[in-house]
Amino acid sequence: MKIQGGYAQCVYRPVSSNYNMTTLRTTIMALFICLNLIAQPSITERISKIDNIAIAEISTKDGFSKCFEIMFRQPVNHSDTSEGFFYQKMYLSHKSIDKPMVLNVNGYVSSSNRISDWTHSLDANQIYVEHRYFGESKPKKMNYEHLNMLNSVSDLHCIKMAFSQIYQNGWVSVGVSKGGLTALSYKYFYPDDIDATIALSTSVKTSECDSSFFNFIDSLNSNQGCKDELDSFQRLLLKEKDNIIPYLNDYLIQRGKSFDHLGLTTIYEIAVLEIPFSIWQNGKGCQTIDFSVYDPKSLFNEMRKSLNGWFMTDEVFTRINSYHIQALTELGYYCYPVTRFSNLLESDFEKLTPVHPIEGVKISYSNELMTQIKKWAITKGNRVIYISGGNDPYSKYRIVPLEGVNAKSFLLEGKNHNEVYNYYIDSATYDEIKSLIINWIE
């Protein structure tokens, strides 16, 4: 029997008088298997039978037989479908219906089909989901009242219910940072949907604006022996801002970035305040900064490198303004210790934050849901793996389950926010995590 072009080519001989009953049964069984294979619909046909989706086949990733971009219809408000629908973008990477499914949860925009390391590790299929109200996953009317965690995880529930008709051999959810928080919240609201959850670089904050993150960062800087140097570097940047801002202006204009929303001075001061967070979230700490430079151009270049080129331009704000709404209503955020530099700052303190409200959108913050999720995760959130970097400021609020909870938290010493992927995990820890996940999905 050969498989060609998706159909089984069945080869058999007619039964003769020389065939014994064992041969006859074997032949009939082979014929039955061939006919059964012929009858099996392709994965494209199976997906096409799901209601209210639009599918397009895309280039195949290594290790997968088919990949698709799918627009999946979701209610704007899962509690009241009369308020309309929108289409949520997702990518499906298919290996086999006999393998597990990894639900890769993005907290932001999904601009391409990204495969999680854990999808490869588990030899699994994957669905990669763009978050509602980001990228292409937006309703025509952006009613931010319905951008909340319950609706976000209900999106995931609807996707899981639809695709579990096809994939029935174990489901694992994976998310990084805000995506990890969304995956964890999904487990909280729908504990029976997912067999195992992997939350990477995930913190659960219960304050709207928390500057204590920077106390943790101070301790990291002290351990590297450059806390005072970093403080002096920030002060020098603020004292010399009139001479340095022209370099920022040229840098942004050359890259086609506008800055009308906040203005150059506020963008610059936010960038200076962001440096301690950035060098630990994305880099190797304060030792990576050259504190010996003093001329304006070198100071700007050193600042730019420490921020990985990030500045809160109009484009950045527009791309993630939905995150700002979530942070200001449910998720909370880190805020800068502005009083340390109050005599050097020109902008209103209320503008010197990493998140900003959208003009005309009414918001109010409540920590009720995050408090509930944090308590549940610590005391009875079963079948969850938490992986955090020891140098990541967000690890200050990582989840550590109590003894007796069927979950486990791992801290990767010396690793930052973005170094929690498989290739940064030692082999013994990796084997332990993988074994736990496999046991949970079997």
C-alpha cells in the first residue's frame, strides 16, 4: 500500500483456492484499511467544515504538513451576541490529528506564524492566536468596554471548542508575558478546556501603578556593582537633554516615526526613565552601559542601545493602545520612580508613564480579577508550569504555587524576560517540565 497525492493506492490480489483463511483475513483487513484511508477527509476539508471561518493556505513551516491563516468569527461581547461580531486572526500549523495541539496565546499583534519552542518539543500541532483588539483582530466599532480578560479568554474557549472536533489528543496552552497571563486566565475561567498550561515570563500584578519594580531593579544593579553609575547616567541624560534631543529628533525622522502624541521632550524623558527596566528585561544589566561617554551624540547612542531603539512614538502608541486600556483597567503596570528625578523633569508626572489613556475613552481600574486569579494560581491552579528569568523585573510578581498544588514554578537564574525559551533551560529542568506536561496530557 502506497500513499500518493493524499489518497491510498491499494494493491491486492484476488482470492484463489490456494489462499488459506489467515491470508484471506489479512487481505480483507488490508482492503478495509485502504478504503478507510481513501474515505478520510483532508485536513483542509476538515477545517472548512467549521462554521464562520475563512481559511487561506500559507507557506509551510518546517516539520508541518500544512499551515493556514484563519479568520475566526467571534462575538464582540460573549455575554451578548446581539452586539455584533468581529474576525480574529490565527495561524494553524498542522502535523497530524493524532498529535497534541499547542494553543500559542499571543498578548498582542500576530504579524506572522510563530512556532513556540514547546510546540516543537512536544512534536505537536499549533494554533497561534492574535489577541482581540490588536492587529487585524478588531471590530469595526472599537468599543473598549468589551476589551476585558473574560472576553479574551472566551475567544480562546470558542477556538478550542471548534478545533477540538478535529484535534482530540491533548491540548496545551502556552503564552509569554501578557500572553502567558492570558493563558493563565484562560485556565482560571475554563479549567477543563486545557490539559496543561505553560506561562512564560508571567507576572500577576494587583496594583494599577507599581513603582516597586524599580526597588527590585535597584537590587539587580547593586549586585552588578553599578547602581550609582546608572543613576548618575540617567541624571546626566536629563541634564543634557537640550543637547541630546536633536539627535533623537533626527533618529526618529530618519525612520519615518512621528511624535505628535506626546512630543519629543516627554518621549525623551520617558525613555530615560525606562532604561533600568529595559536593560534587565531585554539585556544583561547595567554593566552593558558605557558610563564613560559624555558628549551628546555618544550619550544618545548609549541611551538608544540600552533601549534597543524603543521610543514611545505615535506608531508604538497606536500599535499597542489596546494594551494601554487593559493595563489601566485590569492588568496594572509598572510605573517610574519619577520623584527620584523630579528636579530634572519638565513633563507633567502623569504623562511620564509607560501607559497612556486613549482620548475620549472612559476607564476605571479594578484589581479584583487579578487578585482572584493570583490567589487561585497559588492555592489551587493545577497543571500549570511557570518559567521566569531571575533577572527579569517581572519575576518580582511571578507565581509560586503552594505545596500540594499540582503545578510548578521554575526560576532561571541570570536570565532576562526574553530568555525563558527551551534553549536557555538546563537539560534536567527541561526533562522535568516536559515529563510533567506529557503526563498531564495523556
